[in-house]
Amino acid sequence: MPGGPAQDPGLMAPKAAGANPQPSGPAGTDTLAATPSLSTLSPANDGILSPWGRFVRKSPLAALVLQRLALSIALLFAVSLMIFGGVEALPGDFATTYLGQSATPQAVENIRKDLGLDQPATTRYFQWLGGALQGDFGTSWASRNSVSEQIGKRLGNSLFLAFFAAIISIPLAIGLGMLAVHYRDRLADKVINVFSLAAISLPEFFVGYLLILFFAVQMGIATFPATVYDSMSLTERLSAIALPTATLVLVVLAHMMRMTRAAILNVMSSAYVETAELKGLSGLRIIARHAAPNAVAPVINVIALNLAYLVVGVVVVEVVFVYPGMGQYMVDAVTVRDMPVVQACGLIFAAFYIFLNMTADILAIIANPRLRHPR
Amino acid sequence: MTDYTNYLARQVTLGKMNRREFMGRAAAFGVTLAAAGTMFDTAARAQEPKRGGHLKLGLEGAAATDSKDPAKALSQFMFVVGRNWGDMLVESEPLTGKPVPALAESWEPSADAATWTFKIRQGVKFHDGKELTVDDVVKTLQRHTDEKSESGALGVMKSIKEIKADGGNLVLVLTEGNADLPLLLTDYHLVIQPNGGLDNPDAMIGTGPYKVTSFEPGVRATFEKNADDWRSDRGYVDTIEMIAMNDATARIAALSSGQVHYINRVDPKTVSLLKRAPTVDILNTSGRGHYVFIMHCNTAPFDNNDLRLALKYAMDRETMVQKILGGYGKVGNDFPINETYALFPEGIEQRAYDPDKAAFHYKKSGHSGPVLLRTSDVAFPGAVDAAVLYQESAKKAGIEIEVKREPGDGYWSNVWNVQPFSTSYWGGRPTQDQMYSTAYLSTADWNDTRFLRPDFDKILLEARSELDEAKRKEMYRTMAMMVRDEGGLILPMFNDFVNAASKQVKGYVHDIGNDMSNGYVATRVWLES
């Protein structure tokens, strides 16, 4: 039995294990932006509570979600404004960049008139916003195809890859994290640590190239390139994404694994864990049933960040593996200043980040009863 | 002698040498041209094309923003896509660059070369079963010449005044005589579409050897053999799959692992590594594209021809070809034409790196202080390195060059054709006339050296309508000398097109017209199992 938490039984003994956890609690709860605003409502003001206040009191979780949703919409609005401003600030507009070296004044003029680029920026932004509010993201300036339709396909591909990378990497990270805690400071822990540090230190494109070199070029057992298309069967798709999935798993694994290990180790020194140990429970059972649930909040935050990365941050992996995802689509669009596509992609990416962070906060609250009932 | 010519013939049989190379080497060995021609034909016949199979190409240059309309094709990827499903009126002969019939069976100019009559081929069917008519051709050309057209061929078509049908013939009336008109119609935008593509420019229906079975912009395109193809000497494989691969390493990995048969744009820096793969052939073809350093002839200090000459002599061309192109290219001679063009003026002395002459002209120019050169990696691959190399070679002549690296974003709109001294590139044009008219005519939009010379313009226009080839060639020599000795163009190198294919790929034609066998790669090769 690993003897970690038993260093100082004398000090810990008076406290009832688990019944009244110390206020410092597991790390990470103070990252919840919403809790301060909720806790400002003092119970003394009960009589003069507004309807919103009563609602907050009755179901704080629902109130939090509502508040977050409203904030998200404001955020998305700000994001769209920033993307528009950013693309406007780039040198050259769509007409000149699309035509590149082969631009003639006549052709540039034709395109500008055609797309209404001769109008002032504010007019164009509000025109776009008007369409977007009605669910119409317009057509791509370059290919003249519907943006929603094209994004649908690309987003599907991105989510497909992210999903498989996530269902492999998350259980693996948490499992390895627990193992590392169980065998802490012993060989297994060190091997896991060194391996994960190495994986996190290598740039993702390099990991990708290494996998291609070994599995596709030298051994010839993996499918490359990872191009997926409509007429592919599910098994073909799965075999196509094997290498990019493996790359992504290696890239995100270490981050989540190390956070799991640190968070659980933090809890392992609490008194209730010691009690569990004294009851004679096995080491892994203590970690999985008693320590891990209380370490879940910071781990969820890290998982949310990594999930967001898997959807929006993998353009390099997409390029290396020739995978038609959202990242490549947006980069292509930015290159020619194809504003409708850039805007739509930017909004989707922002929405993902906001949604995943909100989910992480809510899960953290559910996992920690103390946050559900703010004082 | 027989041993060597036999060796050459074997190289031809193995597909390692094209007609031009064979003739050149055999002639150098004392074989008469006629005899060499016969030998080449015998050797080439030994390769019987095989039909069938699935050809996979991994190509750079596709983007999600690619348009299906051939008028708006810009990328390398769409260039090949268009060649697969469509035909132009005229094609260029791969090894000589002369116009040869395609959908136009034959043609005839008027005496002043201003009216041209094209006989349109009969019995050719579009992929949708409709028969090709003169009307389709007229509508196609009209769509590309329309004032509001966004066609990439607009510049080429500008000189066409009237397009009309005359029985089974197409008649084109030009604003001025142009002896090169058939070659202009080889432009890859000018794919003949049913009703000119007016109904649906994005339909990708044409008369080409392959039908489009699926297309996803920036991802992939697939084709199947057109069973009704009007030509039997092309379209050997059954199906084609083109995959967009914008990452150079991914292309090399895909080729060397046997996942694709052919890739384009091999980085000269990695060619030597790829050569080691036992299953791969490097295919390099001399091209018309060139990397340039351009000075504005009308802007100080470059309005001084002695300074321009000094800067020309300060360029170490051999080093550029070795270092920037990895040896896959030829040195340039400060005029934008090389021997791949028809009527190339031979025998013009090659300008070499000469620090003494550079110093002499520099002193004569009276210029002092550093010369500002703007560059960026988008100008051409290795442009920044090239600028630094140039800085070094100029320093030996006592000329100080200050290299300023500009952002790649917006380079074409803010630096090129705007600033007086910058780096850039030019792709080839089908004819000398086109090249000079695009960038050296006083009135050209893209006169990026501000070469404003009425006497040059006059010869250019005269040569255009001159049907006597000997006279025209002489005129092109005069023009080349003017640009070379008085222009603002420093042309250190013509870059080869460097592609690579698996050894299974046979029948690759080294077409001098453009990259990737002039875009016809997929329709010309076959697969040996």
C-alpha cells in the first residue's frame, strides 16, 4: 500500500473525514466567474428580491446557464465585430487578393461592384449582420457557394476527427493520471511522465510527420493521405483518420494526464482519503471512487480547453494529413479575404469555445455541492 | 557512335528522354537530324500505351475557394481539372510549342492576319450527349470577351472584335492583325462548353477525355473515362483521382509510400532526398516561368541606364540557379524569352556576372548610397534568400543593396508594380508576343518595369501581324536586345517545373508549354502494373 497520505496522522485525526471539507477545497473552484455575482445576493434581502433574484435563489443552476447564454450572445457579437475589423485592417481587399498578380484595374472594379465592396465598411457590416441574424450567412465570395452548406460538410469532418480523438484521449488521460498517482514516484509514474512530456514538447506537425514516416511510408500499414469524402464508408473513414487521431491524442494527452495527476495528488493528502485507507480499501479504489470525484473540477476545465483545441486549433494537423476540416477552410478564406466565410467560421469557433467553457463550469458546479448553494 | 545512339534510343524507350533532348544529343554526336528523327520514332514506338487502371495525383494549389467555372480557374489544381474534362479549340505541340488542331480541325488567316476562319470538328459529343456545334464555340468565346467578364482569359481575348459563325466555321475578326491567334486559343480558361457555359458555367460538362464524377473544392476531384471521346490517343487510364495536397512534405510522403502516382511542385531543396526513393522518377521540364528583379525605368535612381546595367552585371546568375533552384533551372539573359518559345532569337550573348563591368557602370551612373530592394517569400520560392545572395554579389562590385523584407500578405497589391525595385515572378505566356504585350508594352497594365518605349511598341505591333516567320524572328531579336540592354528587367533564372512520379507512370510528355505536361498529365500517361 503506498504510504503517501499517512505522513501526519496526528494532525488530521480530529476532523471528520468527508463530512465537512476544509474551505480551501479542491483547486479550481475560484475560476468560476459566475459565483461571485451569485453570492452577492445576501439572504437578509429576502423580502425585497426581484423576480430574477427569486429565480436565482430557487434554481441557481438554471439562472447561471441563462446568464451565461446571454453573455455568450454578447460575446459572439463582439467577436464578429473584431473579425470584421481584423480582416478590414489586413492589406488588400478581396478583389485584389483573389486576383493576385493577375489583377487588372478593370477586373478588380468588376468584382468590387459585383460584391458591393465599394460601399463603406459600416454599411457592409450591418448588411452582413442583418443576414446573419436571420440565419443567412450568405455565399462565399470566391466560390459563390452557400457558406452554410460548405461549412456543414467541413464542420462535420472536424467534429468527426475531434470526437474520436476525444473518446480515446480523455479516458486514456484520466486512466493514466490515476495510474501515475497510484505508482507515484515509482517507475511506472516516471515512464508515463517522461513519455507525456516528450509528446507535449514535440510540435504537432512533427509528431504527424513521424507517424507518417513510420506507419505509412516505411511499414505501409496506415492510410495516408487522410482525405475523407462523401462516398466513403464508415470503416474507410475510420482507417483514414487513424493517423491524425493518433497525432491529436498524443498532443492533448499529456496536458490532461498531468492535470489529473496533480489534482488527484492534491486531494490524496486529505483526511477522508486516509480514513478510506484505514478502512482497508485498495489503492486504486480509493483513487477512483473517493479522490477523483473531488478532483474533477480542474480536470474538467483542462478537458474543455483541449476539446476546444481539437475542434478549432488543429489546422496544422489538417494540412499535414490532407484532412478537409474547418481550419483549412478558414485559412483558405482568410488568404483571399473571403469575408462571409471568415465571419461564419470565426463565429462557429467562438461559439465552440464559449459552449465548452460553459459546460465545464456547469459540470464543475454539479460535481461540487458547495458551489450549488452559494452563501 | 552506334553505342551512344543506341544508348540514347534506350533512354527514349525508357521514357527518360524526350524528342528535343534526343535530337540535341544525337546531333551533337554527328547524327543527321533526319536520321535522329527516325531513330526517335522507332524508340518511342517501343512503348505501347496500356489502358486501364486508377491514376492518383496529389497536387498543390487547391483551395476551398476554387470555382468550378473554367473562366475563373486560377490554381494549378483547377488547371489540370479543366484539361481533364474539357477541350480548347487549339492545342500546342508539346515539344515545339506550335499550334495543333483540337476542336478546331484547321484554320486559315486572311493576308493581314486580322480575320481568321476556323473549321470546327464534326461529330464531337459533349458529356451530356449533345453534339458540339459552332454556336457553342461562339457563345464560349463571347462569354470570355464580355465586358463584365471575370474570365482569366480576358487579357488574351481583348483583341477580338467580332465572333461569328459562318456555316460550320468560326470566324474571328481582330482589331489588328495577329499571327499568333491560334496559340492564344490554347489558353486553359477557354474550355468549350455547351452553349458557351451561359446556362450553367459550373456544370463541368465538356468534350474532354474524362467526365467529372465528383468535385469538392480544395479537397478532391474524381473522373471516369469518357467512352465517347473523339480522340483515341489520350485518356489511357480508366479513372482519375486528384487529391489536394498543399503541404510539400505530405506530397512527398504520399508519393514515396505509393499512395499517389504523381505529385507536382517538388521543392528543389528536397529533390535530392526524393531521388533516393527507388520507386520514384523526378520529372523536370524546362519552363517559361522566370524569377525577376524589376526596376522602374522611369523612377529615380533607376531612370539611369548605367545604374540598371551595373545592377544587371552585379547579378551572379549561375549561383542563383544552383542555390535558389537547386540546379533545376537555366540562367536568364535579362529578356523574358527562352528557347522554349517558337521563333526564339538564338545567338544573343549570355550576360555573365562581371563585378568589373558592374563597377564601371555604377561609377558612370554617378549614383551613391544604398539601393533599396523590396522582397518577400511570396514573390517566388526563396526570394528573400535570392535577394541576400544578390546583395553579396553586388557588394563585390562596390554596390550597396539594402534588402527590405515586406509582408507576404498584400505583396502583389502594395509592393509589386508599385515600388521601384522589387522581386517578382512571371509565368510563361503562349507566345513571345503575349509575353511582351503583357509586361513590356507602354500601355500594358502590368508593365512592371515601366518600360515606356514607343520604338519598341512599334516593332511589337508590326511583328504581331507579320506572317513571314523569318522577318518576325528578326524583329523579336531586336526587341529582346532592347529589353536586355535598356530595360528594367534583371532576369537571373528560368525555373524548371519539378514534378515527380512513381515508376509505374509511363508516357509522361515533357511539354514546354506549361507545368504538369501543360496540364494534360492525367490524359497523357498510362500505368504499368
